[in-house]
Amino acid sequence: MNVGVLIDMDGVIYRSHDLIPGADRFVKMLKDRDIPFLFLTNNSQRTRRDVATKLSRMGIEVEEKHVFTCAIATARFLALQNSRATAYVIGEGGLLNAMHRHGFSIVDHDPDYVVVGEGRAFTLEMLEKAVHMIMNGAKLIATNLDPSCPTDRGIRPGCGAAIAYLETTTGKKAFSVGKPSPVMMRAARKQLGLSTSQTVMIGDTMETDILGGVQMGYRTVLVLSGGTRREDLAGYAFRPDLVVNSVADLCDDALFNHDILPPGDPQDDTVGDLEAWRLANAK
Ligand SMILES: [Mg+2]
């Protein structure tokens, strides 16, 4: 095993309910070549099984073990920090399920944590209740800080919007676990048993996928099939190692050949020499 890949989903594998052409071929190639992979999503609404089912209906057969959500990353992180803790949860099934599985008691009074995901089912009364809890000492935890979520009809408020509401009201800063937080980025790599130099992050969003990968020293691949255009790159102080139109471009056998992605050194857990890698692969 030389490399493994962490793959964002929305804008990379599908857009809303539509498969991005070639995404199924790409995942099949990973499986055929025994390249370890993990889908990494900042959507906390769905459980791993929900995600696997959604992908299956689009013709991509993966197992639950191939899915890592910010809800799981959050629950796991908090359980390590404080086992036997209590939480008030503003979120949906994926987040509640992950919190229960990691041993949390879900309460609506005097919690250790207020944990926030995105969703369409919560009310201003719930946010007000959370404000009181935070002012009484509960820690504010964000599953992610994405300002909005893409939908068929445009965007709707994301977890970051609810967090901004709570932060503005209370004057307290949330701790966020989802991409680009190193907490989630590192946990995903560890789950695949990879070293830093063996890890490739593929995503469509500079602020989460690419920044998260850059901070960890992973190789980063930006796909233009989602929310980022090539001309947007000029506005960022960091850049991906590779830019492709979509994951269909990565089905080209050459990508995982040593010429383009040299094998990572399993002993090397430091930030690799990405500049040398970039120069070696410059067109
Ligand atoms: Mg995305």
C-alpha cells in the first residue's frame, strides 16, 4: 500500500442527487487497485449507513466502514475528552446516533456540552435553550463551521450559521471538529492506517477539504466539479497540489503511478516535501 485517499462527497462524487460523471468509475478503480479510501463529509445529518445507502442508489457500492462523518468525529473526540459526559444536541439522526454510540447521555438540562450540527428541524426555542446552557457553563461544540449547505434550489443555512447565532448571542467561541479541523483530518488518516506522506485529500472546497489537507501536510487534489472555479484559486494563500476537472480525470491510470503520486514513506510521519513533488509533476 503506497497511498490512500480521503474523499469529500458533495461536489466530488455527487451534486445533490446526481452522480458526477465518472465518480463510479473512480471508486471502482480504487477498489480494484486495493487503494484504501474513506469518504469524509461535514454533513452530520446522516448516519454512515444512510450515506452508504445514498451512494448505493447512485451505483457506488461501499460499506459503512468507508464513511466518516463530522458527527462521528465529534462524538469520538468528545468521548476521549470526557467519557460519561452529557450533551444537549441540536441536530439530526446522524449526530444523535453518533453521540449515543459513544456513550453520551442526551439531556435537555444542565449538559456538559451543547453540540450543534446542521438540520432543518430545530427551532429558535432550542437555540434559546442552548444560549442559557452555554451561559451556565456548557461548552459549545460545532460539528463543522460550513456557513451553508447546497440544495436543489440553492443553499440553506449550515451548521456554521447556527453556531454564529449562538456565538454572537453568548460571546463564547465554539470548538469545531469537522473539516478543516486537524481533529477530523487526523482521525480519518489514522482510520486508514496511513502515514502523513501516504495520505491524499480530494475535495471541491478550499476552506475545508484543501485547507484541512494542507495543514496536515497531506497531498491535496482540488476538483472543479463542485463549488470552486479555477480562477478562485488566486484569492487563497494556500493551494492544492493538483487541480483536476473532476474525479473522472483521476481514473487515468497514470495518476496513481509512481510518476504522479510517488509512494509515501510509511515511516515518514512529517510534512513531506510537497514543493519538490509539485515541481516534479509540473506540466
Ligand atoms: Mg464538497
